[in-house]
Amino acid sequence: GDSVTQTEGPVTVSESESLIINCTYSATSIAYPNLFWYVRYPGEGLQLLLKVITAGQKGSSRGFEATYNKETTSFHLQKASVQESDSAVYYCALGASSGSWQLIFGSGTQLTVMP
Amino acid sequence: EAAVTQSPRNKVTVTGGNVTLSCRQTNSHNYMYWYRQDTGHGLRLIHYSYGAGNLQIGDVPDGYKATRTTQEDFFLLLELASPSQTSLYFCASSEGQGWEQYFGPGTRLTVL
């Protein structure tokens, strides 16, 4: 079936350190998956951080990057230097460009950035 | 700016109680969704709708009803709440299938 697996949290890093949150997916019923990273800050709903709809492409936003790798079925989230304000829960998600309404979410990774 | 609001933000009820969670979107989106989020699980889809009067079953529908009264409003109903329904509930809307969804801030429900 279709599924998303991501780094189990919680993850704690110090400010200015680099970050990688792993995400791998299985898209057995989706011919052309779209991949998303969502972020949920405390007290708020999920908001889209970045999305990539074409294999081999990279998405970026707010200093975060993720590359859609079809060969390894991965979409890891990276940031070179995190800030305290990046503390949040990050969700990787899988969707389809047509024929399917559903977004399939990973379990979320709680990130805490220490000052 | 896309906007999805939920009410209440927090709710405590007892086993067997009757609960209604409300969601309103001002995005003019056709699709609306109800999810639950539990520790160790991704967001799990309860019900969704693609327009007023329409309702589709999601992945974890047992114990939940939903109703879409207008394009803007989508309600989740728990008629006999159970402790297993203690969770964080999110509502979302989207313009089309499989694309970006816009989320509300969530409702934390506790069933004692």
C-alpha cells in the first residue's frame, strides 16, 4: 500500500547546527506521487512548508530543502543552520496529481532547537 | 490568505456524551476533511466531502458522523463518545484532489 515513514522524534538540536529529518515513501498505487513537507508550530494548524511534484526536483522554503528522489523513494528535509523558531512538528506527506483525493501523512517529527 | 477555523479549541466530555466539532473555511474550496492525530500516528482521515451535502468515508470512520451543510461548513459528530476518541482533531480544505490542504488550528478532545 501507500505509506510514509519518517524520523521518529523527538529530535533535539542546538541553534546553528544542521538538521536532517528522514522521509521515505511507498507509492504502489500512485503513478506520479507529489511530495510535501508540512510544519505545525505550537498552537497552530499544519501549514505547507514545501512541495515537489516532479522526481529529481528540489523544493525549498525558509532555509529548508528537500529533494524528491524516486530511486531511493526518499524526500528528506534538510536545513544547514537551524534557529530556535524552527521548533515545531514536521510532517512528510504523499499525494497524487490526479485520481486520488487523499494525502498520506507520516507520523510527524517533533523538533526542538535549543538556544 | 486561506483560512480554516475550528471550534471549540478544547473540549472535555464524558463517555457516552454527545460532541460536535465545527469547521469553517473561507477559501471557497470544494474539498473539506476531518483528521485525527494521535501520538505515533500520522494524520488519519475520518471523513471528507467535496461539496455541500456530500460525504465520503475516510480510513477511520467508526464512531463518527459528519455533515457538510454549506460549502463553508463541515461538522464532525460523536454521538456516543468513547475514551478511544480522545485525540487532536484537524479540519482541512483544498481546492482539488491530492493537492495542498489548508488546516485549521485543531481541536483537542478529551473523553473521560
